[in-house]
Amino acid sequence: MRPTLSKPNTDLSPITLRIADACRITGIGRSKFYELIKAGEIGVIKVGAITLVPMTSIDALLQRDSPTAGDAVRPTLAEVMHPFLANAILTASLASTPEAVRRDLSSPDEGSRGKAEDGVVERMILALYDRDGQSGGDR
């Protein structure tokens, strides 16, 4: 039986980066990057005069504030749209809105209210387009 040679490691992604490269790939400015290092939010390794940033430290920083799939919350209408415009859209659509949805719009429960707002806005947007995806109405 012949001895088998193991495959060489073909994953040549770096495990550390120099500060300039870490700034480039994260989009964080050099000054801010050093602030994060000083605050202990990014770990570094000193090798003589060279400062290396482990990829695990960068990954941890980037994952720190990102929501997980279960935590993802859809923003409410008021969070993404100017309040006056949101109010105008909701007011204009109330004439054709069922009573149950109108009750949800004034509900103290944020979840019910947000869901009702989103539904009303979605109906308004869909009303602008016919079933073929063409613009509804002549302009």
C-alpha cells in the first residue's frame, strides 16, 4: 500500500491584518480604528513594531451589533418615513380601510399598530399598480 499525501491547505485567507488593511476592509478610518483598539473593542497582537489585528477580532466587532435572524425587527412606518407624510398616507387610506384595521391603527399595542400601518401602506402602494405591474392611472 502506498502512503497517501495529504492535500495542502488551499485556504490562504489571512488570520491577521496590518492596521491599514484592517481599516480598508472594514471601512473604518484609521483614527477611529485606534480609538476602538484603545477602548478594547478590537484586540491586537504586537510583534516588535508591527501591530497585527486578528481576523477573529474584526469578525467579533462586525458581529457585535448585527441582529441575529431571530432578533431582526422590521422598522415601523414612523421610523422610516417623515411623520407628516406617514400621517397623510394613513389618513387618505382610512376611507377604504376596514373597521378592524382602523381599531388596530389606534391600538396601544405597538405590534398591532405597526402591522396595521404596514398593511395600509402596502395596500396604498399596490393600488398604484395594476396586476400587470404597470403604473395605475394616467399621469
